[in-house]
Amino acid sequence: MTASQRKLGSSSLDVFPLALGGNVFGWTADRDTSFAVLDAYLAAGGNFIDTADAYSAWADGNKGGESETLIGEWARARGVRDRVVIATKVSQHPEYQGLSAANIKAAADASLRRLGTDHIDLYYTHFDQPEVPVEEIIGALDELVRAGKVRHIGASNISAERLKESLDFSDRAGLARYVALQPHYNLVSRDTYEGPLQDVAAREGLSAVPYYALASGFLTGKYRPGTTVDSARAGSAAKHLESERGRKVLAVLDEVAAAHDTAVATVALAWLAAQPTVAAPIASARTVDQLPALLDLAELTLTAAELERLTEASA
């Protein structure tokens, strides 16, 4: 493990403190751009790539799996599969919906084919399906682990109650156990993780890998009153400008960023990375130019006073 890497929960995985989001690959970033972003991330010491089997089924002409396919082609072309931790997810691909045991296993095989690899390092349930018993879900995931197709398992978009129930079953039955949790969490969305869910993660030794770490781009600071931003996610980001909390957070981010001569996005990610249980926020870059502000997270340590000011502004 290098100095900047962090242990992921109770797993054997050591990861860079910024997970590179793969949602843009095959959507707003074409093949060449995706390869360039992945190359630059790896060159900077990054090793943690996050995707899902559904990325990017929502885009015109796509059917899902485009991101996995590009990541797999890149890893093979560069000969770097053993240097990266690849995380993907199950339940939302148009052809592999839900968390039945049969679907989990079929979807994993499809992901392995697209990724062109014999194992997935971290396999998340993308959205919990409360009507499916945790025994069925964990049982299917355990089979994948025992078969060597998956190294470790995680959960995303799950309630504290279902997470605890899943962990308790794993312990009772001696089956694979979640090591990571992927919650929606950032400076302008704290109640989506803080509280019971974070408490379970802390008590049970899980690492959090938050998505929407930059609130769809709002926490990069590029959304300001009177500005127009060319982005596929501009609408969801700009709405934070309408709230007093959003404006207060931006003001403090500006001050802290200026004090460190760094980007607003870097400070927002550094606050997140400093929160209890968080191992590595996820952020995506659709161009190489967007990467430095994300990667600088590994070099930035905020003072206790700065962290407190941001926490107060975002309350």
C-alpha cells in the first residue's frame, strides 16, 4: 500500500483516495477520451475504477454495459488489469434487472465478459430490492466469491435496516460479507448518509465510497448565479444555487480553496474524504483537463478549523 492509499473496509483491497467514476465512459466521453482519462488517472497513482453494468443505458443508442466494455478494453490494451481495482454493480441493466439469485449470477457473468476479465474486485448491489430476502442476495453473492468471480462485495442505495440484516445473516451463515457501502453523500446532501446508515458502517467496519461526491458538478464551483454551464447534469447541479445552504457552502469553499491555492472541487472532495468511514469519494472526468482538481485530493489535508467551517456551512 502506498502512502496515499487507504484500506477498503475489512477487505484485502488498498485503494487510491479518489475513485474514478466510469459513468461518463461511452456516454459523454468517447473511446479515445475515456482511454486518455484512464491513462492520466493511472499515471497519477490512481487504481480504483467505479462502474456499473447499467452505464450508460440511458443514453440514446446505448443498451447498457458501454462503460464496462471500454474499461475492459483499456485494461487489456495497457496490460494493467492487475494494477487496478475494478468495482461494478448489479440490478439496473435493462437485460438484468433486480437482485434474484439467478439474475445476480447471470449479470456477473455478463459483466465479466464485457470487462474481459476473470474476476471483479468489488461487486455492489446497485439498488436494494427489499422484496428479495437478504438470504437470497447474500447467498448468490457468496457463490460468486467462492467461484473466484468476485473478490469482495458491497451494497449501494440500501437502508440501514437492510444493511444490518444482510451483515447479520453473513455472520450467522459464515458467508461473504459486505466490505463497502456506496451512499449518496456530499456537502449539500448529508442526511442521505449521516445517521443510522453511517452508524452501521462505522460499527460493522465498512468503508463508504460516496457517489455524487461533487453534487452533479455543483461543488466544482462552476455553477454561479447568472452562469450557464454546458453539461448533461446542469439542471440537477444548478438547483443547489437556489438554497441558502448551497450558497453558504460555496462561499466557504471559495475561501478555503483560496487559502490552499487549489480548486473548489478539491476542497469539497477533501472534506468528504475526511469524514468518518469514508475511504474514497467517487468523481468522474469527461476530459483529461477535469482530472487534476480531482486527483489533488490525495495531496490536500484540511485543518480541523477548515473542516469545521465547511461542516457548519453545510448543516
